[in-house]
Amino acid sequence: MSTQQENNFQAIIAHAKEYGFVFPGSEIYDGLGAVYDYGPYGSELKKNIRDYWWKSMTQLHENIVGIDAAIFMHPATWKASGHVDNFNDPMIDNKDSRKRYRVDHLIEAHAAKLEEKGQPKEAEALLQEMDALLSKDDFAGLKHLIESNKIVCAVSGTCNWTDIRQFNLMFDTKLGSVTDEADTIYLRPETAQGIFVNFLNVQKTARMKIPFGIAQTGKAFRNEIVARQFIFRMREFEQMEMQFFVRPGTEGEWYKYWKQARLQWHLSLGIPAKKYRYHDHVKLAHYAKEACDIEFEFPFGFKEVEGIHSRSDFDLTRHQLYSKKKMQYFDADIDAATGKPYGNYVPYVIETSIGLDRMFLLIMAHAYEEETITKEDGSTDSRVVMHIPEKIAPIKLAILPLTKKDGLPEIARDLMDECKNYFRCFYEEKDAIGKRYRRQDAIGTPFCVTIDHQTKEDNTVTIRYRDSMQQERILLSQVKDIVINAIV
Ligand code: ATP
């Protein structure tokens, strides 16, 4: 990250705290690593992003329904899914500082330094060698790679490393009151398994026909070793996942559909396409047919915000094996090739999986601007403005009587009563109007309406647009519809 990018990122984090978007978790106790709390405007923005996703998945797709599964699941779930055996990251400890690193992060950071020093070929070669060793689980080779490149610990500055070990990312706890007898259970590391184990419950009760999807949002927990970059990598976070069940043989076309549809969802928020790119996976999990990430250009470079995976029948088949319950669907449609119904099969799955907190960070990074304003007399001023898409802005309309008297607050309160059932409004009568506008800019309110003395005469108000700062005189009776048109 260049110094300017780093400064910009730090400014976003500071802004998020100062204006009630995101606070460090348990801050009065000096925080808890990689855990964050959302404040008044943050919780509102997060909810709006979640609702926008939920609406696009369920309300706008007749063949997708939602569920809300428990965080705790039977421990066999995680055996079946492969998380108990495979959800590991290779780690290495520095013997002098006792600091622990994820091996890939340590090597990637070194490659980034080489690149900064003008050695892109060496950086590329290092990453390629790392990928090759990681894919073979060759830990001795990886340790040798670290040592031969003289990669040192950022804290101790030494190259005195332990052997590489695997570290499981799941948090465990005990179910039941008597510790000795209690079963070890896990906090779910992803929401997807709650969908897979409920596949038949949902299919039968909602009478779904293939192809159909099940959507879910909810918390997931991962004991990330190197949790950095604010809410980009957290230990407790929220996912928005959708599993789409299809007839085997049609997964290719559905994968293409969802890959495109999900990028479209991002673009529908008005974020420029050049900030996004696909990253197609070359190295696939053994059961996967195709996989890609949707990456966004965060202040620290292009990084994954969402994954789209063609997962074959892997998950349902594994649950069938471990639970000994059939996970099949009867397809009565006629197969043109045989003239008979397709019959019973275990469906294939296309998964779309996006981190809500990462999406939140994406919006913050996209929205944040320190703007210099040139006034009519040539002098300059500045403001911090959050260009949050209108649809998901925490507050949609600020209602501001110019003064506290002369009947203006009463008119403003009437407008508040007219609008507050439809969208989130904010009422304020304190401070100069310019100051009030700036505060709304800083939390991303797209519309401000000022009620002044002229309002009493002709029922008009001044509406001010956040992004252009332009103001115009409109009828009081038009306000509600203008806002509704912008947010639906
Ligand atoms: P990464 O490579 O960044 O660790 P991943 O490939 O493990 O992510 P998935 O398991 O595919 O991620 O999870 C789907 C989505 O969940 C990711 O695209 C990301 O948006 C989000 N996510 C995963 N881990 C975290 C985390 N620790 N904190 C916040 N969001 C996360």
C-alpha cells in the first residue's frame, strides 16, 4: 500500500468511528482483536445492505426462498463438510518474537515489498513457487522458501522460524453443563451448511422445483490468525449466502448465470465497473467444477468480496453419507433424450457467498471523499462527504427548519410525520444550516430539506442534493415522492 493509500484507509477507519459507523469491539477494555461493533449509522447501513441483498435474492427471484438456521449445528455436520479435517491454515511462529504468521500472508507481504523495490519478476516467481508448494502441502519446502528468501519477522527482525504447522480455524465450545460429559461443538465457520442440512425440509415445505435456491444471512466465526485491515478480516462476521440447486449437467450454464448476475448486483448500486474484476480460480478444490471471486479495488488493492462456486453434489452427498438420510430430489420432468422422467438424483449446487462486513467496507471505501470546494468568490472550503448509494444510505432525508421559531419546526414535524413511515428521516434544528448540511454529508444523507419563512407563504422548501450540493426550490408536497423515487 502506498503512503497515500494507507493515509486514505486510516482516514476511513477514523471517520467510521467518529461518525458512529464502526467502533472497535469492547473498546473500553482496549478492544478485542479483529472484533468490531457497529454504531447507530453503521448498523443502519449494514441492515440496508443486507435487505438489499435479501430483496434481490428472494423478492426478485420467485425460485429462491430464505431460511434462518442456528449457529450451533450437530458436530457431525463439520465432519461431513470437511471443516474438521481440512479447514486449516499453515502457520509459522517466529521463535524470538513468538509472533505467529499465516505462511501465505508472510510470503505475500515479502512479495509486495519486492514489487515496491522494483523487482516485480522476483515477486511473481516467489508467489508462483509458494502456490506450487501450498498445493502439495509441502511444509518443509515452504519453510525452506521463507528461509532462502531471508524473510524476517516484522517484530523481531530475525529469520528464526519454527516448523510449519496446520491450525484449524473453527472456534469450539461445549454443549451441556458438565464439562467432562459435554460434547464439543463448533461455532459455524460459514452459513452454507445450515442450508445443505435443511435442503429437503425447504424443498418439501415450500414445494420447490429444481432449479431453486435457498438464501440465508447470518454470523460466521473463524479464528483468523492474522486478522488485519479493519473489518476486511474479522473473527466474527456475517455472511450472505445462496445455494442454488440444479439438475446435474446444467451446472455450467447456471454458474455463468450467477457469475454475471452477482456482478450486476454490485453494479446496480452505481459503483463503477472499473473498480471490480473477476478472479477465476485455477487451483480448484477436488469436488469443485468452477470457481471465481468477485474482487473490488479496496484502498489496499484488489481483494475478494464475494465467491461464486460450482460445488457439484459434494455437500449433499457428504451429508447423505454421514447422516444416512437420503438427500435426493425426484425430478418428474421428461428427459428429451430418453423420453422418461429424470427421476431421483442428488442435485448439483452453485453457491454465491458474500461477506456483509466486507461489502460494508467496500461501500465505505467507495463513498468516502475529502472534497475541496471552490466558492463563487474564488476562496476554497472542504468537506468530507460519503457518497453512499441512496438506496442503502443510513438516513435518507434530513428535515431542517431554518430557525427554532416562527412556526417552522411545526411544518418540519408535519413533514417528518408524513415521511417517517416510508424511510428513515432525521430531524434537527440546532446550529447554522451550513454546519447541519456538513454533518449530513459526513454520514451520507442524500437529501436535506430546509423549511424557511417562504415555506409559510408558498409551501415550497429548499431541497439540497448531497453529491452536487445543488439546491432547488420545490413544493413541500413533492418531497416524499422525490425520496421514494430515488431509493426504490
Ligand atoms: P479469504 O480468502 O479472504 O480468507 P475465503 O475465500 O476464505 O476468504 P469464503 O470462505 O469463500 O472466503 O467466504 C465467503 C465470503 O465471506 C468472502 O468472500 C468474504 O467476503 C467473507 N469472509 C470470509 N472470511 C471473512 C473474515 N474473516 N472476515 C470478514 N469476511 C470474511
